[in-house]
Amino acid sequence: MKYKYSSKEDFSDHDPVVDTILALGFIDEKNLFIAGGSAVGIATAYAISLTDRFSATVVVKPVINWLSKVLTADSGLGQIPTQFPGMPWEHVEYYWKRSPMSLIGNVTTPTMLITGEEDLPTPMAQTEQFYQALKLRRVDTVLVKVPGSSHGITGKPSRMITKIEHSLAWFEKYKTKIAN
């Protein structure tokens, strides 16, 4: 969908898959978790602003505010002509509507945020904006800054293990215990 990346329409393509998997009956709907990085990190941040069905989330390397992202990230020049109808100052409403930050008032899902401190495509400031907004809304959130890491956080085995361990611990914290 041209110009629909990170949108309600994009979400409506993904969310029915969760319903389909739940209908198979082998997934505990009280223990649904969502996670993703980069493009999927954006989709994850957008998803938790449209639904509260997930027990917790890990959002990795997200874009939270397209207005500031395309003007600060190294990938902005390539994204503007392929994902937007024009320059941000000419289409403020459009950029804002596609930003997960525009829906921050809906987010209730406990959120872990992970980004490399040297990330250029999705700068740390994007993650920090989401973190601060969630804190202001009193949504349980933590921020994990990966020192010395660019966009490829998992490029080193130690960083991959750290990302996985942080994510699993966060999900375990919010896992509903089933009584025997």
C-alpha cells in the first residue's frame, strides 16, 4: 500500500493474523506478546496504540515521530519520495497521522524500548520520545540503550543475547500465571 506504511490500514493487514492463530486454539490469548525491530518496531509501536490485546511489548529501533525522523535520520532523503506525498512541512498532518506518537494517548501496554546508541536510520531520539511520553502517561516502560551499537544491534553475539534476555525477562514479568 503506497503511503500506508505505519498506518491503521497497515495494522488491519496484520491484526487478523493474530485472530486466525488464536482461532487454532493452541495459543493462550491471555499471554499475547508483540515485538519487533526497525520497520516491525514501527508496526509494533503503532499496533499497541490501536489495541490493548497484548500483555506486553518490546519495541526495538522504532520510528515514533515521522516529522522529526525524516529530518534527522540518515535514511530520510530516501524515504520522503517513496513513502510520503511530499516534504514534511508541506504535509504535517500526513506525517503526524502516520506517527505512533500521534496515538500515544491510547497506549496502555507495558513497553520495553531497545535501540543502539549509534543508530542512524532510527535515531535514539525517536526511542527517547516514546519512552518519555509513556512515562508521562504512567505506562510501565523501560529503555535499554545499547552502547556502541548502530542499527544492527544483534551484529555481535553478546548484543543478540542481551536483546533476547531483556525481551524474555520483560515478557515473563507480564505473563499471566496459569493455576494448576
